[in-house]
Amino acid sequence: MDDTTIVEIVTENLRQVREDRFGKESLNRFAQLAEVSAPHVSEIETGKRNPTLDEVIKISLALNYPILYRDRTTRMVKVT
């Protein structure tokens, strides 16, 4: 079984998907759309801060991407 945490999955996906969809210089624009402060997004991307469930939902909606999705294993991690 994989020991990857939900926070690690979010961290792995967030920067890559954000840059793919919004461009490399897009942090402020994305943060405004997601309604999460740019410093918080940056700290989440670098693993310095754990996102709240509310932030994960806002980020996923802003990216139009299931941020908890693990491409490598093609499975979803459900938060219940």
C-alpha cells in the first residue's frame, strides 16, 4: 500500500496543474480566482503549509481539476 498522504498528493499536483493551465507567472491571478491568498497557495505548493479542506475544494474548482487525483496510480483519494 502507498503511504502517500493527501497533502503530498495536493502538493505534487497543484503547481504542475496551475502552471499548465495558467502559466508559470500565474500565482497571483490563480490565487484571486481560487479565493485563496497567493502566499497560502505558494506555501501549499512547497509543502510548507497544509491546506484546509475548504482550500482544497476552492483550488480544485479554480483549476477545474480533481487535485486529489493521482495520475501514477489512476485512483482517486476520497475524503470522507
